Amino acid sequence: MATRISAQYLIKRLLVSVVVIWAMMTLLFLLLKAMPGDMASLLLNPSLEASDIEALREQFGLNQPLHVQYIKWVSSYAVLDFGYSMRNAEPVVDIIARRLPRTLVLFGTAYLINLTVGVLLGIHFGWKRGGMQDKSGFTLGLTLYSVPFFWLAWILLLIFSYEGFGVAWFPAAHMTPAFESVFDAPGLVLGVLFHLFIPAASLAMVGWAGNMLVMRTSMQEVLGEEYIDMARAKGLAPTTVKYKHAARNALIPVATQAIVSIAFILDGSVIVESVFSWPGIGKMLVDSILNRNFPVAFASFFMLGALIVTLRFLTDIAYTYLDPRIKFGESR
């Protein structure tokens, strides 16, 4: 299939994404400079002499002009050089590389579940508009969409992990069995899945509702279009009309909602990781803020923001394959 996106449009969107990422770098730099004290002041103790304090400031480049510090900050972040942790002098990029896959396991599982379930149920409820299933699904989705992640996480913990109820079927914390450090491949996979159930369920039970509500509304709008009446007049099977003609064109708003839900579920992942002590980047972000480990905290914020910008750029490209009527960057 020939692309309907011009090179000029792609370059323009890419430049906009780069500008947004640069703005994030600048904002983080300004936040760092707006805080009382500086990086060296966090490491000071009464036994340090003036020469030691000056050596620390020189090591962090804090004695350089502000514009020089800003250029070094942007150039370092551009190549993912986030400096070192203030707790153990470990490179921040190594910490993120170790923690990020664990978050992707939790986030990716919940995201795929809520996107798949939400879209399929939205198609079904939109197709059955006005019926009992549609009204019941809308009410349930709206109710769950209003429930905070952490509240639902605690409820699931009480139901499935609290021994007082006699149903402690799943572990209440961590990613792997406690007090074990050596696993074979099947044991590791089963252990992670076992620990993943409640955290992923708490995210998916809330997240699917947003996709369902958008898909349901979009389906109801599409079903009133003339090309749907034409498809039915041709004698096409209801399933063909439902999925090939109606659902495909109704996916356009859902593509935008999918990007919004990424930020929504990432926010939920930070909370859920803290509740379940899941060793991912969300819990690391919370711990680094509480411990005033600013290199790790700022790098985590930047990586999450860059992920959203990148996915937003990819969404613009995906639009053209969801609806052939959309053409980007072409002269009229």
C-alpha cells in the first residue's frame, strides 16, 4: 500500500517532536536551578572544608556560567547521559536500563489487555446501541473509569492476598518469589506471571473503560453514515459491516485515546508499583524523589515524557492506515 504521508509532513512532525523534547530538557533544567541549594549542597557535611566544597562544585560543573551549564545539560540528555546516582555513584542510564524492562512487563501487559478488551467491547456496545447490553456496559465502564488505581489495588489485595479472608491465592508484593535469587526459565516466567496478576488486573480493570467509552461513541456515530447503509444494501454479512466498514473507521478517535491512555496507565503504574513494591521505574521515581536523588528523578521524568512524544508521532502515521480518506501533507 502506497503511503499517503508526504516527506514534508513527516519532517515537520519530526521537528515538532524534537522541539517538544528540547522543551522538556529546558524545563527540567529550570526546575533544577529553581530548587534551593544545588547538587553539591546535598552531599555536604560539617566536616568538609571550603576547598572540598569547591572541589565538589567543580566536579558537578556548578562553578561554570549558567549558559555553559545549560548547554552541557542539553547535550548530555540528548545522548542519554544522565550522570550518576547520588546514592551509589552508579550511572543513571544503567539504573533505568535495569528497571525499565520490569515496568514494561507490567505496563505492557495491562495496556494490551485494556486496549483489546476496551475496543472489542466498545464495538459490541456501539453496535447494540440503545439496548440493555449497551446501557449496562456504559454504566459499568463509567463507574470503573472513576475508580482510583490505588483504591482498586487495595481492594484486590484484600480479596486475593489477605489471609484473614482465607483466600490468599496471590502474593501481595514484589515481582518474583521472596528469598529466592536463582531461577530456571520456566520457574522465572511462572513466578513473574503469578506476581503480575493483581497489579496488572488493577490497571486493566480501570484502563479498559476509557477505550470502551471512546470506541462505543465513535461506533454510534459511524453507524449513521451513508456508506454503512450502502454496505447493508449490498447484502453484506452483518459481521463484515460491523468490523470491516464500521469498526475500522471508528478506530480513528481510539488511536488518540490510546496515546492518552499510555500517559494515564503510566501514571497508574507509578502508584501501583509503589503499592505492590514492584521493582520498576515507577517505584524508582517515587523513591528517588523521596530520597532527593535528583539525577535519577529527572532522568525518569524525561524518559517517560520522551516515550509519550514518540508514540504521539507514530500515531499520526498510523492514522492514514486506519482511514484511507486521511491524507497528510499533500497539496489540495
